[in-house]
Amino acid sequence: MKPVDYADTLPEFDLFDFFEGEQQAWGVFIDRFGKLRKRFQVTIIGTIENDQLKLEESFNYDDGTTEHRTWIITRIDKHQYTGSANDIIGMAHGEAYGSAFQWQYQMDLTIGSSDWRVHFNDWMFLLDRNTMMNKAVVTKLGFKLGEVILFFRKE
């Protein structure tokens, strides 16, 4: 599956348009055995400055923990994006066509008392002007650890 496979789908997903302003998201992490491990809610504030999208993400997990991430995303051309964040290793790379956006990156996750370098392969699909779903497959050394599923609603 490639982003270009969705070139003719609607509505067209403009990343900057969708994420400018405030969004709420609700999600889960399901491990490779199908067990629900975490539930969370995210508040996202997006601002555009100098052709860059800044996303302030505030996570609240069902176990009471919180997390904050700031993304800086640059549009390279109509379809290509790069991004960085405080806990992302190197650059994230994205590609948008039609209603789909694929976003890939690596990050270090703390699991128990260890840090694991994992790869995220996110697929986002714009369902309507204000609703988007995201499914991310999380792998380590090519082995699937689980999936993150989120639904976003633009305020």
C-alpha cells in the first residue's frame, strides 16, 4: 500500500488545513496479541508560521500519566513532508495523496525500565472535513509490537 494509491480519493487531506487550530483525539494501544494496553486522549494545538506547522500535543493516559510532544512539520511540496519533535530520532517523513497521509518515524519508548527504539508507520485517513482516523503499526527490528488507533476531531 502506497499513498499514491489514494490519489483519487476524497476529501483531499491537507495536513496544514486539518491541524491548524485545535483538535481532540482519542486512542488506544493494542499489543501484538490483540490485548488493549492503553487508552488515551490528546489535545492538539496547531499553528502555522513561515510555511511550517507546529503541533503541540498533550497526552493524558488512562493510568494517570501525561506526555507532551511538539512537532515542527515542513511541507516540501504538494505531497511530501518532513518533521521533527523532541522525542523523535532523526526526521519523520510523510507523503499525502487524496484523503490519505503516511507518516513514518523512529522514537525511543520507555517500556518498564528500558528504552526501546521503535518504528512508527502511521496511516491517516480524512473521513470528512473535521474527522480523521489514524492507524499506526509499531515495530522493533521489523517485529510488530502493536498498533495505535486514534480518531481526531477538529474543533
